[in-house]
Amino acid sequence: MIMTPTLYTSVWTDDYLDLLNYAKQVGDLAWQEEIINKLATTTEETIHSLILDEEKNVLWRKFDAINDELLELYARMEHSNDDNEKLRLSEKMWDLKLQRINIHHHISEIRNTLT
């Protein structure tokens, strides 16, 4: 599902309204005031940028996890004497490299959107 800036804003606003309701339930007046100020001063563009930043951070964590897995596979391949195992590991590495390329493209798209 592709989210438009308006939909992002709706989701973000809904989340903050949930927080406001919780702040009211626990009786935290300072937190309520902080949330109300945030709701009043945040623009749609700011919300969109915040959400894209978080998406980018999630993608970088996935990218890093793939790199860690690749290092593990390289080590396993280096210590393996089984040609079938090496072939299987090599295929898995190519799959991970393709995933990493796709993630990097998505990160680049987000970066271009934010600039």
C-alpha cells in the first residue's frame, strides 16, 4: 500500500490523539500540553519527512542485517569442504546481495524525496 502525505498525516495524527487520550487517562497534564502543542504546530510535510526518515532507518537496519548474514555465510563457505554446501551458500549470498541492492535503491528513493 502506497501512502500519500495526507494518509501519513492522518495516521500520525491518529497516533498522537491516542497518546493524548492516554495522557488524559493517567492525568499527566504536562504531557497533554506537549501533545496538543505538537498537534497544533506540526505540518503535513514535517510528518511526511519524519515517517520517511523512520522508513529509511528501518531499511538501513535491514541492510546491516544482510551484511552481517553475508559475513557469516562467507565464513561458513571458507570453512566448508562440501561443494554442494558451497553452491548452496553461494546461491544464498547472491539472493542476499540482490535484496541489499533493492534496499539500497529504496533508501536512495527516500533520500531523493527528502531533498
